[in-house]
Amino acid sequence: MKQVEVAVIGTGWCGGIRAETLSRSALVDKLHICEIRPDRLAEVKALTNAATATLDYQDIIKNPNISVVYISTTPEPTHFPIARDCLKAGKNVLLEKPIALEFWEADELITLARRNGVKFTIGYSQRFNTKIAYAKKKIVDGTLGKVVSVMVSRHLSRSLGKKIANRTKLSPAAMESTHDLDFVFWMLEPAKPVRVYSQGAYGVMKPLNGSYDCMWNTVTMDDGSVVVVGGGWNLPPSYPNYSTTWIEITGTEGALTLDGTYRDNWLNTVEGGTRYPMSTMPGEQVDHVFAGQMGPETIHFLECCMLDRPVMVEPVHARMVMEAYTAADLSAERNEPVSLPLDNEALARIAEWNRR
Ligand SMILES: NC(=O)c1ccc[n+]([C@@H]2O[C@H](COP(=O)([O-])OP(=O)(O)OC[C@H]3O[C@@H](n4cnc5c(N)ncnc54)[C@H](O)[C@@H]3O)[C@@H](O)[C@H]2O)c1
């Protein structure tokens, strides 16, 4: 059987999931892992029986036998240099979102991947959520008619909000609703976003990094449909990294409501109180089965590389999503709608932010 050597760089929460998934796959000849925290490196090495474990990602770059690399590092400014070096070395790359922090970085990664003829994708795992896949199918096969509106409401527990908000100034639109903007734009293809109006509200997160607790983004598409995506990260402590979603899609011929609140799995213990297991955004390994999206997403990318199939998330799409959430941040700051694609004046303002 054909097998490949793969690597995971950054084996924290998500990278740990990816490494464990890969370690279970018959498609993987050898798994290599890289992590700058020696204790976590040792833990994941023991869990996955990795062939090699290193503190320096250059060891992955230098190993010509490794053809597929998953980059799951934080803080987010590490994404660009590590992805750039991997793509330059001719590796196929799955990079966790965000694709980059600046547009020129995203453009450089896209160009490098094209030039080197390698696969490059972004980890928008929600595309592998079976409910989201079903919604896409029902839109594409015409069951709902012409889509008129899409509403996504997502809230995370504040422990996750704090983890994300502590390491970067990125907003809930950029760090959380990014997943929802990605899959809604994908569902509505070939329609494109043309205008974003966003409002944010402060709560518990402001003292941590000045960020909103919640942002609600209204996006107008060029076919006239309207998208409303709300994302927040201030729910009280709950199941570790609890995420709850409610989705409503209306069309001229039908409507689809998707309940992603996970209230159908209710664990109640004396020690932990009410918990909703398997509710995190990536999902989790449950003994022999993966409950959620990151496991299937990890294997899907490996199969794309081995069978030369198209990737699920085109990096140019991730760049469009990046433009939409950046417009949302600008809109919330200015208290007025922002047009897409971003014009020179908006780009200048964003460049100013990035210099701060
Ligand atoms: N798809 C999803 O559902 C989903 C969910 C959560 C997070 N994410 C994304 O995944 C990424 C990882 O998030 P996380 O929650 O797993 O973060 P994490 O902080 O738990 O793990 C990141 C790991 O990267 C390591 N690291 C940092 N620099 C490194 C380097 N140069 N070389 C090797 N290792 C390095 C850190 O030590 C840490 O262990 C983030 O960018 C986040 O946006 C995606």
C-alpha cells in the first residue's frame, strides 16, 4: 500500500488532534512532530508513537522524506514564516486559520504554493461538520430554491475566549466567525460578498486585550442575499472549549434550521455540573471514533495529496474570508458599512493598524 511521511508542527490542542488522527491512519508511513514545549512534545510523542520529535521546525523542512505538513502553531504570527518555509521546501501544507495576518503574506503563500505545484489549504474544519455539508448539498441541489438569507449565531465559553484573546489582538470576527464566514461564502458560491456592516459589544474581554465579547456582522452578497454572522466568546465556564451554534437558512423554495447547540449530549456530574461533550469546534477522539470535524479534515487533506485531488478550502477563498472579517473590524470601528473588495483608503487604514 502507498504510504507517506507526514509532520505536525505545533502539537498543542489542534496539532495534538491532528497528530493523533494521523498516527491512527494506515496511509501514514512515519509521523514526525515538532513542538517548542518539551513537556508537550514528549506527551504527544508517547501518545502517537511518532518516528521523530523535534523542538526545531527546520528539522521538518530539511527532511526530504516528509511530503505533507500540518501547521498548528500559536501565536498566529508564527503561521506565515513556518508556512512560507514549508511551501518553499516543496511540502504540501495544511495551515490552521488564519491564513495570515497581513494580505501580502497571504498572497505570498498562495503564489509560493502555485509556483511549487504543491497542495495548500486552510483548516476551516466546519466544512467537515456533517450539518454544514448537508446545508451545502441542499443549496446546491436546489431544494431551498434561491437562498434569501443565512444567519449563524455562535458562542464559545470564555475560557477559550481568554486563551485566544490573550495571545493576539484579533477580534471575534477574525478568530471565531471566520469559520462561519468561510462556510457561508462556500455555500453561496458563486455569489461574492460586497458589503459588510458590523457592530461589537464590550463585556468581560475588554480588560484582557481590548476586544469585543461579541460581534454581529451583516454581509450583503452580490446576488442580493443577506448573511448575518454573530460570534462571541463570553459564555460562562462550561465543557472545556464549549461551542454552541444556531443556523437558519431561508430560500424561495424552503428553509433549513440547524441546531449545533449540542444539547443532545448532556453529561451531569457532581463534580463538573452540566456539560455538553463533543461540542468543541474541532471535535474530539472518542476511543475508536472521531466525534466532529478535525479528524476527517486531517485525513481528507492527506488523501488530496496522495490522490492529487483538489483541496476542500482553496487558499484564495481563505483570503476572501480574511478580507471580509478585516472589513468587519473596520466597520465596527467606524460605525459604518465597508465595501468589498477593500479600496485603497481602507487598505491604508488597515496597514496603519498593523504598524501599531
Ligand atoms: N479548526 C478549528 O476548529 C480550530 C479550533 C481552534 C484553533 N484553531 C486554530 O489552530 C491553531 C492552533 O490552536 P490551538 O488552540 O491548538 O493552540 P495551542 O496554543 O493549544 O497550540 C499551539 C502550539 O504551537 C506550539 N508552537 C508555537 N510556536 C512553535 C514553533 N515555532 N514550532 C513548533 N511549535 C510551536 C506551542 O507551543 C503550542 O503548543 C490556531 O491558529 C487556531 O486559530 C482551529
